[in-house]
Amino acid sequence: MTYLIIAVAVLAFAEILTLTLFGKRTRKKKETVKPNYSGWEASAVAYNRAHGLPDDAI
């Protein structure tokens, strides 16, 4: 019975390791989102975000 418990624990640990190393959700590609703003609007939006205002409060 002890061997069964040890075997189940080792298999669970191995499954966790394989899922974290080789799973689908481990390597996510970061997609950069380009804003649809012109130059001065982009700086205004950055200012608004820095001060906690909504983006369209120009």
C-alpha cells in the first residue's frame, strides 16, 4: 500500500512538471497592440493613463 501511495505521488509530480514545461499554455506570445492614435493623441493618452483618467478624456 505504501508503494502505491509513493507511485501515485511520483506520477502526480511528474505530470505537474511535464505540464508546466511542455503544456500548451506555457509559452504565450506577447502581441503588441498598436494604438489608433496620432502623435499628440498618443502622448495625451499616455498622460491620461498615468493620472488615472480614461483614454478619451483629451
